[in-house]
Amino acid sequence: MIQNMQKLEDIGAIILAGGKSKRFGSDKALSLFQGNPLIQAVIEVVENITNNIVIITNSPEKMDFINFPKFKDLIPGTGSLGGLYTGLHYSDQDLNIVLPCDMPFISTECIQFLFDNTNGNDITVPFHQNMLEPLSAIYSKKCLPFIKEQIHTGDYQIFQFYDKVKTKQLDFSSELPFYHENLFSNINTKSDLENISNHSGNNEFH
């Protein structure tokens, strides 16, 4: 059961906005969604739970409108894994929800559900539609040395270090009261953004 929602002082949030957006063609974090930069939609959801938010971006000068700390990748060119490493390094909290900047249907209830079910694990990752969602998961700072070790191997697939720490897969199905099928949908192209904007009122996106 989801507890009454209130801001938590001992958890953090890491929003990844450092991608090159090659398929999108421009910085999608700053593309407009419902009249605001796309990243703002994710920030507003996260702010319902915590103010301990860090943004990982290699263009911090473009995000002066965001009043949260912004950091460049500590190890450039290592993709989302490097962003995760940087975020955990700079976060003041042990447990952190990690989210991409382009997931506008993520919900406060979803994040709260993840935190309510961490149960002492180092990673709590959603399992949805037969897939792990490693960029919508909770990570502990205990993951840092294992992420760094993996980066040095040249393998940047996030889930490759999961077996080195205490990892819990949390099933997401239609039985959850806050569930919708596009909870973890993200934006890869401008047509995706147009489609998701046209259907944002009913959470439909295909």
C-alpha cells in the first residue's frame, strides 16, 4: 500500500539530461511539452516527493531556469551509466530515484511505490511489459564502485552490474491503482513528442 505522500528528507532524485539526442535532432530536454521544457514535467513530479534533486547535463548553461544543482558527467562519453555514476557521486542522499528527462508520464505514485518497496536493497528496478526499466529505478550509493568498475570495462549497459549488489525487481502490472501502460514511455524523436503531446490528456502514446 502506498503511504500518504509527503516530502522525504532522506531520499534524492537524479534527472539525466546529458544525452546527445541524436535521433531527436536537438536538445529534447528543452523541447516544449504542454508549453514548458520537457524536463520540467519530470521535475514537477519529483518535487512532490523530494527537494534533493540533481540534474546531470553537459550543457548546464542552457538550464539556468532550473533551480537545482547541475553537474557535467565525471566520465564523459559513457552514456546513461556515466550519468548514473555522476548523479550518485554528487547526491547527498544514499537512496536516489533516477529518471530520464524525457519521461513525462512518470507519476509521483509510481516513485512513491518504488521507495515504499526498497526494503534495504541497493537497487529497486521496475519490471514492466517483460522488460527492466533501469532508468526509472532507485539506486543506493553502494552501487558507485561497481558502476565505476563496469565503466572501466567499456560496457555501458546499466544492468550489467546488478548481480554485484542487492537488487530487487518490482513488478508493475495493471493491478496497481496508478498504472497505465505508458508510465515508462520516453521521447526519442520529434514525432514521438508530437504524438505524446496530442494524447497527453489520456496518457495514450504508441
